Amino acid sequence: MVESVPMTREGYNKIKAEIEHLDREVMPEIAEKIALAREEGDLKENAEYHAQRENQGKVQARINLLKDKLARATIVDMSELPRDEVVFGCTVTVEDQDDGMEEEFTFVGAGEDDYKTGKILVTSPIGKGLLGKKVGEIAKIEVPAGLMTLKVIKIEFPDV
């Protein structure tokens, strides 16, 4: 089954803009560099040619990944979500039950994640583990580092 990718309209537009930039600006630049490198002769020993071909493949893979996200996108209407539980778009404050440290996460969709500022994908292990939880409830979440036990302290929503 194909998993849908929840996102806001802004996230959708951001991904769409990145695809356009890569398709219309970056790929033609790479194609031009490949053409120039090809003119230099023997392709077997032409490092610039091979580097640009590899770069072209990476950019095309990125374009394909982004197009796949858009194809599976589900635009979420924030005004229709419940306000008393952890859902897409909310900011949740949790307490790690192992060390007592508090952390704040904002659950976002593809194209909006920024781990440095606490914006994490709603489809991440922490996102999936906390979805549906209410204030005071505890979630046990399997993460690569082991089992994480988080208690929901506060749930907030941006002005919708």
C-alpha cells in the first residue's frame, strides 16, 4: 500500500518550487558542464565529465524523490484537527521519563522539517509514537538508540 505524505499547502508549494528550480536551472547547468567536459576529449580519463554525470544522477534522484512525495501528498486542513491530542501541525512538549529533560517538537509534513528548530516529520518514529496521545499520557517509542519513554506535558497549536 502506498503511504500518503501529510503536508500543508505551504510545504507542498515549497517542494514544487524546489522541483522547478532543479529542473529549470540546475539540470541545464549540469548538462552544459557535461557538454564542455565532453569536448575535452577522451571520456575514460575525464574526471570533470564523470563528476558532472554523477552530479546529474544525484540531482535527478532528488527530483524523483520530491515528485514522489507530491504524488502521495495529502494536504491537511489544520482547522479540522482535534485540539486535545497530538496531531499533525501541533507543537508538543514532552518529558523524557529516563532523564527528566523536556523537549518540544512541532509535527510537520514533507518539505517543512527542520530538526535544528524542532520541526520533525509527523511520519518519523517520534511523530508516529506520539500521535493521538493526550496531555499526561506516556508513549514508548522504539528509536535507533533504543526505547524512548516520553510523557506529553503540553499541546499547542498555531493560530489557524
